[in-house]
Amino acid sequence: MHLNLSKGKKHLLLVLCLVMFGACKQSEFYEKQGLSEISTGTGGTGGDGGGLVPGVGGGDTTPTTPIVVVDPTVPVVVIPPVVVINPPIVVTPPVVVVDPPVVITPPIVVVDPPVITPPVVVVDPPVVVTPPVVVVTPPVITPPVVIGPTVILNDRSQIFTQNESKNAAVDILWMIDDSGSMADKQDAIAKNFNSFINQFISKDIDFRMAITTSDGTSARNGRMVGDSTKLTSAAAKASKATFVANFEKWIKVGVAGSGVEQGLKTSTSFFDRYSSSFLRPDAFLAIVYVSDEEDQSDKKVSEYMTKLMALKANKGLIKAYSIVTIKKNPSNSWETIGNRYLQVSNETAGTTTDIHSDFSSTLMNMGDKIVNLIDSFALSESPYNDQVEVYVNNSKVSSGYIFDATQRTVKFEVSAVPVEGSKVEVRYKVKATVLGAI
């Protein structure tokens, strides 16, 4: 039998043989040791000498070989001896070196994201979901309820006496701006003065005139320019030429006055100085403001109005006429709108004219307005909606008169003039307070 064993296995087989051989020798040793102990028993000399058979003397010490009877029917089991190698042999597995080294790249595992299918819920019977119906109602826009303002009206009544035997009178104050830009305007008034005054002379109007400036400094505030006693209807009858010459001379008040124009202040200061000698209680009072710049007086317009209204018992007898800047001339950068003068004129039912207008027509129209006051009945306040009722000797008349809303006057037509001494009553309503304004 041919054994083809590897080198390692041959070594292992050789070691096993050596071990078995050593075991056989060792067993033989143990067998011999046991036989020697049997042959040298422990009996005494001359008696049982410790042999195998009691009572036999121990003189014969020759060892007897044991007879081993082997039953051929019983198999002999040979237990291989345990081989203990000290130190133990450590078999290290061989190290395999691969040159070049093999690089093992881990595989790229691409995992598709799981697709989660929502569960299908089957409802029996199926539920039908109807989308909600959204009804959009257009907003209802209610127009605002406009509650008309409640007008509170107060009754007014003014009583006059028709007096043809006494000529009506008018007192006229000219307030002339004497700042540096007014020379040409003063010249224009002087040149066109005849168109103003001729109506007074031809209708034999009883008039007085006086002149002051817009310089409100303490030395000149409200001072009279010239001599008012030479600017009257009586002076005009005595010598119209002299009268006109004096007016043309004094109306040119010069341009050396203060550049801070204060016409409202100086006009009221004038009456503080001269009212007792110049004003007549029953005469109309006409104040003519001439300026190319806004009034710069230090008080409110209402305060100056209060002082002016106190001059007459019948406030309708006071009229203010303004010849001022209403529309600026772009080439005259110093000009300003005369709003404060315009306010006084509007509140007294006077007239207003732009200072850049033709002075001839301006003075003529203004003179006509003042003349028409003479035979008219002036009202202190503005009637509501320009409605008036006229009574002559307590009897209402519906015709024969004209109500001039711009000057707040009632004037009878020539054919309807009441007889001398008649009582003329004008009734009207004035607006007191407006309520309910939004």
C-alpha cells in the first residue's frame, strides 16, 4: 500500500510512533515492578514468606511470570495515549502576501426610495364628497347719507327815516402805502383823481376826505397828511382847481416810509387821533386801502374790525375799498397778495380791485359805488340768501326798490321814493350757526 502523504503529515505520524513506542516501554516497567512486589511478600522467615500461596515459606524468591489469559472472544481496545507537548506547538497559519496588494472596493449599493402607495379605502356605500359651493355676494355699498346742515337763522330788522331835506354825507379816508415801490401808484391816483371826484361834485355830495400812510412807526402811526379841511365838498365849491391841486400834492405821500406796511394799524390809529373832528355820526365812512404788499400789522384782522365797527351805531355805514395786489406781477418780486385788506372789504361789503388795473376806471367805479350809498339804506349784516322784506310805514312793498347784495343796501327807484319823514323798515334773516357738518 502506497501512501502519498504530505511533508507535514509525515512529521505528525513520526511523532505518534515515538509516543506509542515510549508507552510500550513504560507498561513493561509497570508489569515488572508488580511482579517483583508479589515475589517478595511480607511473610516471616520460616513461615508464610509472603508468597502467593499462604503457608508456603518464602525461601524461594524467584519471581514467577504472570500468566495472562486472553479471551479471544473479547476484542482488545487500545486507547491511544494522551500526548502532552510542553511547550505546546502553536501552528500559525501561513501569511499570504499579494504583491501588488488587491484593493477591494466595496460595492455601491443603489437603493431606490420606497414607493409608499396610500392604502385604498373602499367605503361601502361610497361617500361622495361634493366640493362646497362658495357664494360671493357683492358688497352692498350704501351711499353716505348726507344730512344737510341745519341753518339757524336769526331775525333782523332795521328802521330808517326818509329825509330828503338833508343831504346824505360821506367821510373818506385814504390809506396810501408809502414804501419804496409805491411812487408810480401814487402818481396814477393823482392823475386820475378827477374821474373819481367829479361824480361827487356833480351830484352835490357832502364829503370830507383825509390821507394817512402805512408807516406804523410811533412817529407817523395814523398821522394825517395835509389838511383835511381843504379836502371837502365846501373847498371844492370854493375852488375846484385848488381843491384838486391840494389832493394831488398830498396823495403823493412819498416813498420814505417803513418797508413794513401796516395799513390796518395806521387806519384805526387815525380814528383814535381824529375821529372827533373828522367823523360825522350819520355819514357813511369809506376807507380806501392802496398798497402793493400785504398788511403786516401786529394784531388780528378781527381786532381791527372791532375797532372800526365801533365807530358807527349802524355798522352798515362802514365800507372798506381795497386797491391792492390780487394777482402778483412776476417782474415785481417784492409784491405780496393783500389778503388782510381783502378780508376787511369783504366783511364790510366794500369792493376790491387789483392794483395793476387801470386807475382811471378803478377810481371811477369806486367813486360810483360810494355815491350810490348816499340815497340808499345800508344794512349792518348780509341777509341770508340775499332775501329782504321792505316795509314803508308798516306796509309791505314788493316793488319799487333794489337790493344791492354787494354793498348790502336797499335803494328806492326814483318813482317809488317814500315821502319825507316816512318810516322805512327792512326785515331779513341772518345765518347764526351751522350744525351737522360732516
